Amino acid sequence: MSTSSRTPLRVKSTWFKAGRTHAPGEVAASLAFIAWRVAQNMLKSMRKAGFDIDPGPQYFDFLAEALAFAIQVAWRLVYARYDDAGRVAFMTTLANRAGEELAENRTRLLGETDPAAIKAAFIELLNRRTEEYAEFGHGPEGPDFAFLRYFATSVAELMPEKDKRWTWDQVIAIEGPEAASTLAKSVAGLFDEAPRRKRRPAQTEG
């Protein structure tokens, strides 16, 4: 087992109609989709690197932990941009949309029949992780080492014994930082209110 790098995930993080301020719920809805993409990409990368994450409950438990991590990073990135009411609106929408995405996919792929229970379990996990991640730092360079180490520890608990040691290396060195970088770029794009330049029409000669 060895660590493995990959091409960074590309996500669309600009508004179709630029030049206006978007409500916290709008930003959160977009970030929920991006967080889901980030979680899926982490899972894909871990499996490609040789980690045993088979389709089934473990597969979605990993996605839940990756989503919780992504949401904590997004929360740190937007916290200073909103007042208390905006923060509540943002986090409520972000958590609910992410939980719905996880529940929909788990129900569809595993044949489980209670998406509400799946979402509720994710929200419970997210609430616990929010309290735990609050102990760690996040600055201009992203999550600090303790933040990444806690994420790695949470993921390692889901892995078979033979993969636990390598999980720490992969998550701390690659998965966590790359996910945080993608989210930072996405947040910057979503809060960029400058109108985009119109593309010049292609010219033909003849």
C-alpha cells in the first residue's frame, strides 16, 4: 500500500447569473452538491490507491465521514461572511441538502427503504463531528494538522486493520488537503460577485 495522488477535482463554482448577492441558503445548496462531489472523489481516490472500501454500508459510512469533513471546512470558510441569522440559514441548508443526497444514494444503491432514517443518522453524526472539529484550527492554508488527523482517525476506524496505518498517510497527506483546496476555491467562486466578461463571438474569414 502506498499513497497515491490524482488530478484535482474540477467543480463548477460560479453562478449562471453573476453580479448579485446570493442568500445563504443558495450558497449552501451549491456547496452541498460540491461537498458531495468532493466526498465521492475522495472515495474514488482511496479505492484507486488500493484501500478496501467495498460497495455496501462501509462505502456509505466513508461518504458520511467525508461529507462531515467537507461541511466543517466549508463552515470555517464562510463563517466570517455571515451574521448569526445567515450562519443558521447556511448551516441548516447545507446539512439538510447533504443528508438528502447521501440518503437518496444509499437508498438507491443499497435498497434501503427509509431515507428519513438515513438522513437523521447523518445529521446526528454531523452534530457530533461539529463539536469535535471545533477543537481544531483552520487558517488561510486550510485545516491544521490536528483537523486533518482527526479526519484520518475517523476514516481509519472504518477500514480493515491492514489499511489503518496507510489510511492516516493517505488522508493527512493527500485526501484532506486536496478536498480543502477544492472547497476553498469553490467558496471563493461562489462569493465572487463581479460580473463575468462576455465571450467575444468567434470570427470567421472567407
